[in-house]
Amino acid sequence: QVQLVESGGGLVQAGGSLRLSCAASGRTFSSYTMGWFRQAPGKEREFVARISWNTWSRSRTDYRDPVKGRFTISRDNAKNTVYLQMNSLKPEDTAVYYCAASSAAVPSTDGYDYWGQGTQVTVSS
């Protein structure tokens, strides 16, 4: 069982930055692929970024096209925490952001086993 708690959301002006954190319980955090998703009002939840576990001392990262070059996902296995650094924020980034954990190496959107409660990010124009 893994419990996930997000933090770091808030209100920011367009062009600003925020860093989201997701603290995970459990001793096997490093074995999970961690993902960030978001859901805007009236829209379906969508994938944002994911980071696999360290295999052969490397972590694979993947991003949704609109956030490439602006968002960076990272993890600190010693702290059981995954981060999402969001720069150059746009009003269309406004959403509730969710952290998720999967036991699969490259999970599909439906392939996550655990979810956090979400944190609101609002970007004003």
C-alpha cells in the first residue's frame, strides 16, 4: 500500500513558476514509476509527466507535449518524494494536479495503482 500526498499548489501569474511535491509512504518507493496528471474543470484527467524507477542508475522521463521544456519531473528516493517543477506557466495549465504511482515500468494512463488527493494550480493571465 502506498499513500501519496501532494503539496505546493497555489495561485501564480502567467509566466511564473511553482514546484509541486508528492510525498509517498512505504519502503518500496524507488521501485515505482511516478506520474503527474491534471484535470481542468469540465475536462478529463490528462497525463502530464512520469519518471520511472532507477534502472542501471538511470531514470526515464516522459512529458506531455505542451509542457515539454517548461516542466521538469524529478524524484528523491531517499525522501520518498517526487517533484514537478513548473516554469513559464500559462493560464491553460490551470487544473488540479494529481500524483500517482505505478508498479509498471512504462504505465499507460490507466496503469497507475495509487493516487493522491490533488493540489490546485491556478494561473492568472
